[in-house]
Amino acid sequence: MRNFNPFSIILPLLFLLSCFGGDSGNKVQSVPSLINEGFINDTQYEIVCIGLPKEGLKGIQKEESAKRAALLNAYYFAKNRFDDSVKPDVDGKVEKVTMLDDHAEMKYVITKSSLKKRIKKE
């Protein structure tokens, strides 16, 4: 007769319980950050997105945090849209930043020759 191992029941039970517990206030929220994107012409691509500041910041820190978040969002969308020959931080620039009460809105334009040919192949 085999020995009974209590860990064979306890470990799966603990795993299942850990999936259902927890504080729902600590979960990350997904917020749509892309407002608009598209080609201006064959060599320019525009991304308009928002950035949310870190919680608890005020004044200039809140504004700069929101701007940085919007810039990182623009980099993210550009990196997912184009192949590796397009470097968002080198080939793009911030055209406009608008600060609102709870977020920053950024217009980011990437400029590179033959940009339409550099779209990632799906």
C-alpha cells in the first residue's frame, strides 16, 4: 500500500485559493491611450495618444509624469507599427503636448524616407 502524501492535496488547493483572493484595488487598469494614428504623407506618420501620470503626484511632477507616459505610449505604438529600421526615439519628434486635468495628450510625428514601405508585415 502506498503512503499518503498530504502535499499532493494541499499544494493544488493553495494554488486554487490564491487565484480567487486578493485586493482588487491593486490591479492594473487598461486605459485606451491611442486617440488617432495615420500617414500624413509617404514620409510622415502621426500618432496622437494620451499619457496618465503616476498616482499621488501634484504640480509639475504630475505634468511631467503624464508627458513621459504619453511619449512612451507613442514609442510603443510606433514600434508595433513599423519594422526595426524605424527607431521611434530617433526618427520621431513631439509636435504638440496638451495638458488636461487628469492626463497629457501628445501629437508625435515620425519622419523617414519611404515610411509606408516600412510597415511591419503581419
